[in-house]
Amino acid sequence: MEFPFDINQLFSERICFLDQTFAAENGQSAARSDLQAHIVTVIDELGRASAKAQQLTAPITSASKLQSQFHQLYLLKDGESNRGHGVVVGFLKVGYKKLFLLDRRGVHIEAEPLCVLDFYIAENLQRHGCGLDLFDFMLQHKNLEPELMAYDRPSHKFLSFLAKHYCLIHSVPQVNNFVVFEGFFLNKTAVPLRKVPLKKPDGEIKPYSLVEREVVHQEQRTLPWPFVPPHSPQRLVSSQCSDSLSAGSSPSKVPLQVTAASALAGNRDQSPHSPVIERSSARRTSSLTRSQLGFH
């Protein structure tokens, strides 16, 4: 990819490492504001070209995203082309991401590996070993093996590239857009992993009123004999009242209270007179008995 300014003046090395400051490792590119503006132009153009090649609706690489997301960029140039002004061949963007992954057994794993987020080589320079040089440089710079990395939505070409050059063939299916391979889970000492406990399956939820009735009936069955004698009218009354308990009532106390109230109500129904009338009747009966016996 050609630009109307000197690429060699921006990037002194064939492969340069850029961080969120847009400065190459030698620090010279960040010294001048006009050079930084050219670097922004290069990154934005590469991002648009990568999105077009992957048929994406919007670029996923830009200078502003590189600054805000603290990602890192490896840029490959050909300094001899374009009459000595150089051309940009491609780039590789990486960054650390916190991911929730599934291993072969379906166990959830939380990890924060280095991820390949975008990878692009100009179409007219593909299949010339440029992508392999760029990727190998990144692995050496990070001192990392390719199977210990995660790959964000890799294209079919990128997957073929990984299979051909690094024998990464057997991937472990994930629920997100990232691809990881079997070797990612074999060497757990190289990647910080933490198991996440599986969520317990939700059981059947009963309506609260049904649960309340079951508790009341269970307590009635377990009450000792003096409180709820079998086949007694009081037990029948308490059972009927227990079914009408509200959600805020106490099932352990209400049946006894209802039974006592029911017994008192039953005594009132069986006696046609009030307590005052009953005492007057008793005195009359006592006086009659004494007169019949001859006592005055």
C-alpha cells in the first residue's frame, strides 16, 4: 500500500511495533506532530483495507481505537518499493482479552490470553511469506507459542494459514467469536486459568400457597396426641382453618389457637343458657332439695 509521504521516515525497521502512543520502539516517530499525523493516516487506511478484505461493515482497527483500547500493532513495510519511499505491506494487531471459554469437557474457564484481533496483508503481496514473517516476529517479541493464543473471528484464509504453518487444526468450539485450539488447555502453566463454578440447575418452583399448605398439613400430622387427637372435631376444624392461612401467618401456632377457639364456640352452642341463668337454676334446685328433705 503506497502513501504520498515517505514511509521510511516514519518506520525505520522492516517490522515495527506500535503501542497506543503511536511511537515505534526507537521513539523517533512520536517526536514530531506531522509524523504522528502520517502514522494516523497509515493505521486508518490499513484498518479500512482489512475490513474490506474481510467483508466487514466497519473497520475494527483505527488509530483512535488503538489509543483507547491499549492494543498493540505490528507493521510490516517494504522500504525499497515506491522509488525508495517504501510501501506498507500489512499489519497484525494483538491485545489481551478476558474470556470465558469451554474446554473439551465443557468446563467453564476464565482466562486473559493474548489475542489476535486483526491481521491483514495486501492482496498483491500475499503468498510471498510476508504474513509468516510478521506473525513469527510477533511470537518472538512476545515469547509465546501460537496455540496459547486466542483468535478473534479468524477468516478462512487465516485458519488455513495457522493450519499450514503452525499445525493448528483441532479447535475447541466456543460460544463467543473467539477460536482456541486444543493446546490452549494442555499447558495451563503458561496461561493464567481459573475455573468458574457451574451454575446449579433451577428446580421446579411451586406457588407459595401450595408450599404453605404442605407445611401446615405436615405439622398437623406430626403434632403429639394431646394437641391433635385423631378423629376429633377439633382436628377437623383446625385442618379447615389451616387451608385458609395467609402468606404472612405462622403455621406452627395458628392451628392450636383455632382449635381452642372452636372448642369454646362449641360449648356455647351446646348450652342454651348464659352462665348467670345456669347459676340461678342451680340455686333453685338446691333449695328445692333441702325443702324436700325437711331442712329449712
